[in-house]
Amino acid sequence: MIRLDGLGKRYPDGTVAVGSLDMEVRRGELVALVGPSGCGKSTTLRMVNRLVEPTSGRIVLDGDDVTQVSAVELRRRVGYVIQQVGLFPHLTVGDNVATVPRLLGWDKKRRRERVAEMLDLVGLPAGTYADRYPHELSGGQQQRIGVARGLAADPDVLLMDEPFGAVDPIARDRLQGEFRRIQSELHKTVLLVTHDIDEAVRLADRIAVFSEGGRLEQYAEPAAVLGAPANEFVADFVGSDRGLRRLAVQPVEEADLVHPPVVRLTDRAADARRTIAGAPEPYAVVVDDAGSLRGWVAARTLEQCPPDALVEEVARRFGETITLGEFLRRALSELVRHDAGWLPVVDGERYLGVLTPDAVYAALRRTVPGDGGVDATVEQPLLRAV
């Protein structure tokens, strides 16, 4: 969808902001550009819509070399969202969102419908917010309006330059979650500049790590950047706690699960005791005849029951479960919150196995294939400290 061929920016005083950058972004992909201050990531973003004119190379957008077309025409194909939002203070929210559709000549009815659609998408219903002015909104609400305006003309590409950096941490977390939801619905091709590696890990399909002069040090999925940094520069940039950050991108898989004894609701206490006997831990998971999770039972509880008592009479419900495919971060959070040694994993209602702290650690240690990167040696003590 986006291809940068030898893209470079050199200023008249000889300063090289971006040397010669080769990079591709696939259709529907969200790519985060990260790196230290002054590494050329924002310059690269602004060259894509030619707010900064490149001095070398090409920008190919959906097969078209856009370095040769009108910059104004290009910008009407590309949405742009910035940290300072940039809403027009004298226009209503609705008119702000309709800015590019109006420039493109959309009729009033079509603009009004699009404004309503976009405001609903970002969780600010048109009936309540369309006639307000920017100063009547919170910072987080203004940022949502900025996203709605960037998407209003249904652009092929959305460029975002530290879009959530000017709001407080709680609002930023909500905005990131909201944007993940929007992206899952729209599948836009997005380039996102951020100084926050955690934000990049949470939002991006791939992360491009830049060093000074716009040099691309690593371009890979978040799990690979965190689990197998390409070199010492990347390892230093993502931080010594990258093992913990991997919790946010590593999904729970069936291979991670531990399988304690399983008994059924209709089993007798004496039979359930025999099932648990000899197991590493003195408990069993309880399921129904369809294999759906119904709770757990301890060996000590069964020993106090009459032999003919049914398991369903003494089974206890779990405080929490996790669904296969959710991220390890939530799994570990629930283990810590409930001070539990194990957490059941389900697929729908079907019970699959349990996740333990040791299993979380083992999942983090899975090798990223073909990485050749720096060994993440700090993960074990960090995880144990949690």
C-alpha cells in the first residue's frame, strides 16, 4: 500500500534528517515509527503527505508515485491526525469533521450523514456533540474529534503524529483502546509516530525502530522487537523490561496450558478422590458432560464428604477465567489479583486447561523464529519479581 524507495531528507545546512529509507507498509496494516528524539520518524511521516518535501527517493501510494503529483491532491487522499489536534476553534465539531469532505465537494446531505457516522464511530454522538465548539470539549474528546476528522473522507492512508501524547495517562489509555476498536472495524493503512514504546506495542501490527538519521534498525512485529531485538541499539531503546512488555502482545496458546485432573459434576466423591490421587497438586477442575467449565474441587474437601456425595454438591466456582488468544498480560494480572496459582482457560464455554505463573514464563521464553537478535536474558528475574 505504501512503499518508500530510498526516501531521504537533507537540509541546506547539510543536516541529514533521513538518509535513504526503504520500507513497505501493507494494506490495512498499522505500523508504528519509534525511536529517540531527532531520529527522523516525524520527518518521515510528514514526507509521506509532503508537508516536508523529500530531497531524494520516491513515495509510492497504492501503486502511484505521489512525489510527482500535486501535494494538495495527495493530502486529500491521506488522513492526518496530530498531537495538538488542530481543530478550527471558530467551527463547530460537525464542521470540523466535515472539513475535507467539504473541500472535496460533497453535498450537504452526504456531509451531514458522514459527520454523524464518524462521531458515532468515536463514541461522541452527533446529536450531543456536532453543534458544540472545540473549547467545550475535554482534551480526550478533542483528540477523538481529530481522529474522526482524519477519517471523514474515507482516506486510503491515515498518518498519526503522536496523536495521544497531549492527554493524561488515563485518557490516553482509553483513547488507545478506542482506536484499536476503530482500526479493527475499518482496517485502514496507518503510520503512527510515537515516543511511547508501550503505545507502539499495544497498537501496532509492526514496529519500525529508527536511529539517528532515519536509519531503520529493525522492522518487525512487536513480539519480535521485544523478544529478539535486532541489535544493542534496539535492545537499549525498548528497555531492559522488554520481557514484561511482551506480556501485552503474547497470546495465550493451547501449548502453554497445564492439564490438572478433571472430574465431572456427576462423579462420586470417592471416584473424584481417586482421580486426584498422585497428581502434583491436590485439586481437580470440574466440568459438565459437555466439557464446559463448572468450577474446581480440592482433595481435602472430597475427603470430608460421604463417598457417594456428588462433586456438584461441593464444587466451587472460579473467580475468573481467560479466553484462549487473550494476551498474557491479562492472564498474569488475574493470577496476581486473585493471588492464584492457576487460571482456567476456555474457548467459549469449553474448558481447555489452566495457566500457571510458570506457564506464563515459559510462554514468554518461546523463541521468535528466524530472529537472530539479542537474547532477552532479563525476562526470568523480572517475571519472578512480579
